Amino acid sequence: MGIGYTTMMYDEESIRTGISDISACQYDGVEIGAEKVEHVGPETIRTWLEEYDLQMYCMMTEWPVDEAAVERICDSATLAGEVGASYYGFLPPERHREDDGTLSQWLEEIGAAAAKAGVTPLLHHHGATMIEQPDEIEYWLEHSPENFELLFDTAHYYPYGSVVKGIKRFADDIAYIHFKDVDPPAEFDDHATALSSESYHLDNVINYFRAFTDLGEGVLDFEDIYRTLRDIGYDGHITVEIENQTEPPLIHAKKNVDVLMALTDRR
């Protein structure tokens, strides 16, 4: 089991700084978005990963806003293979933007592209998308190509039930996991409920995502979550995903690795 960190708080021009920061904090691996990999180039990313002794755990897709984006996502699967990623994480379409038939077709196309590139595609359940709530996760795992597995995200699961129960429910499907905490503001439940409706507003989205925070600063019990992962026999990677904080990224990388080191007895 390795521990990783995403480069979400680093822009396209500062990816090398992000990789350096993540390495300095003694993480084992990194997750980078497809657009950033394309901007820098897979060969350069591989060189930096080797220089800083990091593995490339996962490359995330762009958002599938239309057919053109899906074509780019399929093409980018090759980049994931070239950069040495084990996983290619798929972000579902925004809720009510597409019908089930369209999503099913897109998953078939992406699954085939990932298989050709030699990477494992992952369904990333995500707030305000078509794959959000537990029953939707289960449905789409059953109705996706066989090579798709689950990227389980602690913060995105939290609004819809016990994270520990979710891990147990999807124990056979989880291939990769995001750790992030949740510090619910007032009316958080109302905002989360609105995301599943046909009439949610920008303030619902903002208040939902602003609740995500560093490990140990919210309501999630990561000792219990980690213990549950060990109980189900999970031996994959754990990657911290921090995306909406204001301090320099290195501060968050260090704060979160300290929590992970304590959880995994690697201090």
C-alpha cells in the first residue's frame, strides 16, 4: 500500500514544483490530470518522476462535457500508458446533462481505449454528476465494461451514508482511493441534496465543495476508515486529494502526509 498526493493545487506551469514538493514530503506516488500531462508531455513527466523517485498512480480525465471531450478522453488514455499510470480515472458527466444511453456508450469507448493503452479505467463517483449516490455507483459498476473498477472517494461518499459502510459495500470493486475530509458548513445537507435535483444552483455547488478539507480537520474518522480498508483486505494506494485551500500547496502536502504516516505506522 503506497501513499500519494494529487497535483490539483498546482497549475500547468508548476507541475515540476508539485512533484518536487510531494517527493520532499515523502509520499510514494502522485496523481495528475490529463490536461497537465498533455501540457508538459509524458516523457518529461516520466523524467521528473524518476528524478524525484515517485510512482505515477493515476491520471484523471477531463470533464466529459460533450462528444469532442470524450474523444479527447479516449485519445488521452494513451498518455496515461505512456506516463506509466496504473489507473485512468473517469469523471462522470454533470447530472441531467446526458442520458443513460449516452453515458453507457461513452463508457464503452473509454473502456476500450484504456484496454488498448494498458491502463485500468476507474469510475470516480462525484457530487453533482450522474454517478454520485451509492445505488448509482452500484448500477454503473454493473453496467460498465468489465475492465472498469472503482475510485472510492471518502468526501464524495460522505453526504450519502457512512463511509465505512460504503467501503464494505464496494469492497470487491475498490481499486484506488481518495482520502479527503469534510467540514460541513451550515445547511450542508441541503446543498448536497440539491446536487441530486434538477434545479441546483451555483451556491449549492460552492458550499458542497468548500466543505472538503485536510485530513483531521473535518468529521471523518480516518482511523476507522483505514482500519476498515485493512479489514476488507485492501492493499491498493491511498491518495490525498486537496483542491480548494488557500495556503501554499506544500503546507497541505506536509500536513496530510503527517496524518497518513501516523495512520499507516510509517512515522
